[in-house]
Amino acid sequence: MSIAGTVLLGLGLFFMAATAIGLVRLPDFFTRVHSVSKSETLGITLVLLGLVAHQGFDQTSLKLGLIALFVLITNPVAAHVLTRSAVRSGLMPWRRPRPGAGGNG
């Protein structure tokens, strides 16, 4: 179980690092929320499942599993609510400027 737990923890940390990079590098609110909602949910879930594998199956692992289930439900819903309220408030997605389409000519 320790090898499976270590692999799950490593994968979870990889996705959490991808979340952090996406949060810093992506250009606007919508792409950042997408990065956080997808990879963070997977990363946290994998980390929690890795902890369950290391812990063994007892009351603590049941609590960790319930936390993972809660994260799987709430993170995507929260991201949807955030983006929906941003659209309703008038925030527009970032668009790459077209070459030659500007006020320079």
C-alpha cells in the first residue's frame, strides 16, 4: 500500500504544481478558474487518496475519503458559480489581439 500511496501523492502534487503554474501564467479570470477547478480538484483528490492508502483502512481513512468526496462536489460547483457571476457582471474573456487590427494605421 505504501507504493500506491506514494504514487498517488506524487501525482497529486504534480497536478497541484500545474494548478499553481496555471494560476500565475494564464491571462484572465476565466482561464485561471478553469485551471484551478480542474487540476486542483484532481490534485487534492489524489493527495487525499494517497493519504488513505498510507493510512490503511480505518476511521481516519473514512474521514479522508469523505473530504475527497466533498472536494469533488464543491470545487466544480464553486468554479461554475464564480464564472457565472463574472459573466453576469459583464466581465469579458481575454482575446488575443489580431495582427494588424489596431489603431496604428
